Amino acid sequence: MSRTLEPTLLSLLPTYSKDLPQPLLELASSLLTQSRHTAGTLKAEEEVARAYACAHIACERLKITLDLPPIQPRPPVPPRIYKRLYTHLENVLPASTVGKLGRVRTPSSKLRDAGIFGSGQRIPSRGTPTKEQSLAKFRSPATTKADGTPTKSTGKPPPLQAKKKAGGTISALPAWVRPTIQFMCKELDEERIGRTVLAGMQTIAAPHGKRTKDEWVNDHLTPLLAAVYFLVSSQLYVLERGRELDDPQYVRIRKLILKTIGQAQDNVTVTGMDEDELWIGWTDIKSRDVDGAVAKVVENQWQKEEWFAGIKHLARTKDVEADEEDAEMGGSDERPFSEKLHVQRGDTMLQSKWDMTEKKRQEYRSWKDDMLRRIQEIERSRGSEMEVDTP
């Protein structure tokens, strides 16, 4: 039966690249068998997801023991039905099943069984150390007198080395978040929004400097980063262009973000950190993942917090006062200020060939007038030919 559960387990752990651990297969199979006894009667719509829910529960119970990657459930039934089924099975299936499947052998247990630690040999007894002997290893050499008698230490203990985490020496975010934001901003020429995107991630995923307990956020950090970047970039576009984001522009911005974030693992490195350690919590994403994350942000109104409100200070507006100020300054360049501003700024993913400048408008008007003149000449010549042909 465990073989039939393998595809289900692999769908729950899409980033797991090795063979599925045997304890996980055995637990999922055992839970499925027990569920037929303890929860034999289910509704038709729930029976479809019985095996899936048992596999999901097995992953949750062994994710720490087996160091499993993030679980990404996509149940075959609507979320409301699946949540009810999952809660019911979680309550009726005994949690002690994990211990009956055999222990997960650690490296130390294997060495002990192999006799490297002297298994079967009696460890020689030793005397109980005195208080001074026990504390001696924690005292600095300066705290001991010449005769060996310890003195009272007045110094403070050396600070513990901080553990390297996300985006800095001490952080609650995964280590890849900050450098990935920097990479995306550089590639998309939007370095000015980097702080805002990072602030959004910290507000949602690590409020008050501690990792959030929201399971969805912890399991969807990569699509959440793409969604936050998308919302910041889109809001900046709306503020600077003075118009709402249409569907083609939405798709284009999303496509550029997906392409760039997909290149992060090949280009982002952190000095002194192993690659496997760096990318803990990372998942590959597609368009639907970004759309789902954007909807989740809007649903929870995370974009209405302070980090998002500051985007208005990043906008570069092109108003009449700026044009007048540019005219007063004079200079050899006689182009309108709006056109010069457009040329000077990188302006992100938005390519200049799609922006309407004053020069392009003038060229269009000239082309339009020329075309209308030619049309009138053709119509006039046709009218004269008809008059000549008339008997």
C-alpha cells in the first residue's frame, strides 16, 4: 500500500529530490489503514481525500524528525471540506504510531552499533569532580592566584557568537531574502524600492523581529516575496503614470518578476554560508503562485500597513511646476522636462519605447496631417476622373 501513497507524498513534498524515507511511507500507510477502522464512514466528498489527508498528517508528524522540506498541500477537494476532514483524522488517529514504526537511526547510533564508541565495553568509573574543578574551565586565567586558588571573577562572560540567519547576523527571515531582493532590484533597475520590499517582508513574515506563526506565510515565502515586489512596483507605476494597471501591464510586470526571481539561485551567494543552508525555505514558483500570494496579501490587508504607505515618497511625478522650473533654468537642451526626465531615469521594467513623450506626439501629429492630406488628394483625383468619364 505504501507504493500507492508515493505519488501523494511526492506531491506534498515537491522540492524533495531524494527517495522518500521508509519511515514516512510506513507511517502514511499505517495511518491510512487505521483511518479505515477509526473513521470508517466518511462522506463521499471526503472519502476522495482520505489517502491524501493521511499522507499529509504523516508528513506533518515526521517533518522535524526526518528534516523534510516545506509541505505544500494541494488537496483534491475544496479547502473547506479538506480542512474538516484533516482535523477529524488528526484527532482520531493516535500520535503514538510514530514510535511503533521503528526509530530513525542517527549517525551517533550507527557508530555505537558498529562498535566505534566501544559498544559492550564497560566505561571506567571516575571520581566526582569538586565544585572548584567543575568551575575552573569557565574561569579565565587571570582569575587564578599564583598558588592555584581561584579568585572571584569581576569580568563579564564573553558574548556568545550570534547565529547567522536571514538577511543579516541576527534576523528572523531566511538568509536568501535580503540578497534576493537586492538582486531583483538591480536586475530590474528598481533599487529605490528595495527597502520598501524588505520592510514588507519583515512586517508580514517576521513582525517585531520574530518569525510569524502563520503557517501559510512560512510555507509560501518565495511567492510572498514575488507578490510584495509586484505590489510595490505596481503601486509605483500607478502613482507615476496616474492611471490604473491594465491586464497587459499586469501580465508583463508579473512575467519580468518571475523571470528574475527564477535566476536568483544561480546568481545569489552569501559569503561563509553553505548553499544548502542558504536556500532553506525556498520554493520554485509559477504565475498562479504569484497571483495566489497577491490575493492573500490583499485578503489580509497587509498592504494597508505603514510599510506600503511609504511608497508615495518614492514616486517621481512629472507635473507642470517641474516643467516651469526646467524652463527657467534654461540650458542648451530644449527638450521638454518630461522627456528629459524619462531619459534620465531607469524606470524599472517599463521600457521607454512604450512611453508617450512630447516628441512622439509631435511626430504622430505630423504623420496624421500628412496622411489626411494624401487621402484628400486621392479622393479629389478620383472625383475628377468620374466627371471626365460622365457622358
